[in-house]
Amino acid sequence: MKMSKWILLGLCSFIFFGCANRYSSPILIERGEGRKEYEREYFAIKESMGIEKRLKDVFKQGYIEEGMTNDMVNLLWGPPDRETNDGRTWEYYTREGKLITRLLWKYPEQARLKGYENELILESIEGDRYGGSPAPTSKSYSNY
């Protein structure tokens, strides 16, 4: 009976650390809910009215770029490890405490839609702009 409790405790701790590892991954796309292409596609169709097509295309590929909303970045990379300056600076760190990326946010000159006047957009990216992912390669292909 004692041995089964230790095995159960070990199994639970293994599962806990396995799940926690994803949230502290140095590859930021592994932290967000938009890891899978269909999740990004759904957001781009349903939730991103008023956002430029170019930004939607970059988002669908799993990368962030200046001009994206904080909802888009949060879906891709998950919530920041540290948030400062009233939510206008997001920082992502490795488990060892090394800064991966710092994102600076601003209020847009013009809201993308009525009701989104207080939405922040990405002004600049400091550090690894790909969040630990490999840089995109240019692909020239057609679906037709």
C-alpha cells in the first residue's frame, strides 16, 4: 500500500512538471493557445476584423509583427511572464531568468473598429522577434 502511494505521488509530480514545462518553454509559440494552425485560422476569420491582411497572414504563420493587437500576441505566445508600465510592456523569460523578448505596446491613432478604442497594438519588439522559433523562410507556392 505504501509503495502505490509513492508511485502515485511520483506520477502526479511527473505530470505536473511536464505541464509546467510548456508554460516556461523558451519557444514562445509553445506557450500560447494558437500553437496549431487551425486555431490561428479561426481567430483570423472570426476575431480580426479591421486588421490588415498582411498582419493576418503573418499571424497565421505563427509569427508576431508590429501592428498586431495584444489579443493576437497573447493567442500566439501566451500571457507575458512580466508586465510593467500599466500593461504597455510585456516581457518573456526563460526558466533561468534570461530575457527572450520584450514587447512595447501603444494606443493606436485610430481604433480598428468602434468599441476597440482602448485596444493596444504592438509598437516594437526588443530581443528575439521570433520568440525562439526559427526565422520564417520565404516560400513561393500556390494552392492552385
